[in-house]
Amino acid sequence: MPSPRDTRSPIYASRLFSRRPLDVRARLVALHSTGEPIIVHARTCDVSHGGAGLTLTRSLPSGTEVALCLRLPGGDLLWMQAVVIRRQGFHVGVQFVRTTAEQRLLLSELCCA
């Protein structure tokens, strides 16, 4: 069976957007059931116009809504709203939600760089 990062994997064949390998720092902020914020540090594996693959320092369940902060090459920060849609241990796939025109432009530049 192909690994999740193998571009020949059936998961990649069903994607709306192709992913670009990218290794940058990321931080996710989720809310615990008590209402307390949970901060999870991560690194990206890949990114696309619609989502990203991340390796986390702490597991998050599928369906978790997060605020995702990416430290872009050059030092700028990109905040996005996202939902964890796939999880395999500490590796997750997130889907971006409610993106703004500015965020879509930054993602487009990042994915085509």
C-alpha cells in the first residue's frame, strides 16, 4: 500500500488541487471541550490552494476546527481557518475554510513558487 505522502496514492488522485512540498513552521489553535485554547506546534509537509499536510507535536482528532498560522518563506505569517479532515497518528490533512481573497492570493503565490 502506498504511503500517505506518495503522490501515486489514491488519496492524491482524488484531490481538487495539486500539493506542493513545503517545510515551514506552523501553529494550530483549537478549543478544548472546556473552552480552553489548545496550541499545537507543527511543520508543514505540503500545501495547496485548498489545504495542507502537517506533522503535529500533539494529536488532534478529525473534525477539529483550528486557526492555522503558517510562517511563510521570508518571515510573513499567514493565518487561515481550517478543519482536520484526515489523521494518521501525528500526521494530519487540513482543509482551508472561509478563505479571503488575500489568503487565496498568498496561497496561489506559495503554490506556484
